[in-house]
Amino acid sequence: MELQDVLRTTAAVRKFTDEPLPDEVLAEILEVARFAPSGGNRQGARIIVVRDRDTRERLVEITAPGARRYAAQGAVREGPWNPVTPTALTAEQIAATPVPAHLVEPIRTAAALLVVCVDLSAVAATDQLLDRVGLIAGASIYPLAWNILIAARERGYGGTFTTMAVAEEPALKELLGIPDPFAVACVIPLGRPVAEVKKLRRRPVSEFTTLERFDGTPLAD
């Protein structure tokens, strides 16, 4: 596939066939993905490939609390896990919300799960002293995670970033033996998609790009 086609059709895939993802193909995907940039080229990534069924079921349990809150907030038209506006829901309301299947089933049905971690001692978190949720450390790990999806798409596979399990990171780290100072960036279910996406819907460039200032003239498409 041409690069432009890959970029325009790499969708969030959550439904997979029963086709396996051989280790040699996964190694090819990671061989390409590893060229992603990281802060200072320190390459603090660590990836754990999970196939074991019992481990997956435990991952479903760990994912459930974050997914439950996501669904509960969405049901009342709140921005799920929004770091700016606190939820108005009570703990009891959240606990009574069923966990949506689409948020946990990919953990069971994907050919493999990739748990993407980063060594926090290898990142330059220049926003760590600001009074807001930190973002900058992600620049040293999410390019690699995205490269995995791009390389997988080129080979006919797909997946998506899932982050609900990170809400219970201590349990996740215990399950997989992840030591400090590593943090979990995302869990990527990966496999052969049931259906191939040919076109994605996204906002036009002029809606999110301006010249010189936030309130500047929109950049024409």
C-alpha cells in the first residue's frame, strides 16, 4: 500500500477474525515500528506480548473499572474521563453501570495483545511542574505505538489503542511483572480485522489549524 493510503485508512479495529498473528509477522511489524522517534533517542519502550487466555481474562477484570466509568459518563453526556470537568456521578452510579462489551471483548478476541510500556527515567517530561495533566512524556512512546498500527495496517492487520486498564495500573503491573519506573502507555489488541475500512471521517484541516495564533486565520484545505 502507498503510505498515503495507509495513513488514510488506519482505523480503530476492535473486531477480529480467528486468524492467528504469527510471531514472525509480529516481529516484522515491530522491526518497522521501532524506528519511531523518542526524546533524546533514549528509546525507553518495552513491549509485552500477551497471548495466554488466563492472563487475558485477568486483563478484562482490570479493564472493567475504567470501562465502566467511561460508559457511565458517556450515558449522561459527560466527557468520559475528562481531566477538566469532574464527574457529577456518584461511585454507586458508576458501579451500577454495565461494562460495554466493545471495550473488553477485543482483549479476548485479538490474536495478540501488546502492552506498551515506557521507562519514565528515559523521558523528558517538560510539563511535569505545570498545574495540569501531563502530556509530554507520551511523545517518547506514542509514536512507536502508532507506528505499530501503521505497520500492521500495511500487512492487513489492525488494532487500536486501549487505555482503560491503565486506570488500574498497579494491578496491571503486578499481573505482568512490570517494575518501576516503567509506566503503561496503552494496550493494543492486534489481529486480522473482520472488515476492512476503506474511508475514515475526520474534521477538515481548516477546522483545527490556524495561522500565527490560536484565534488566527484558518489554514485552507
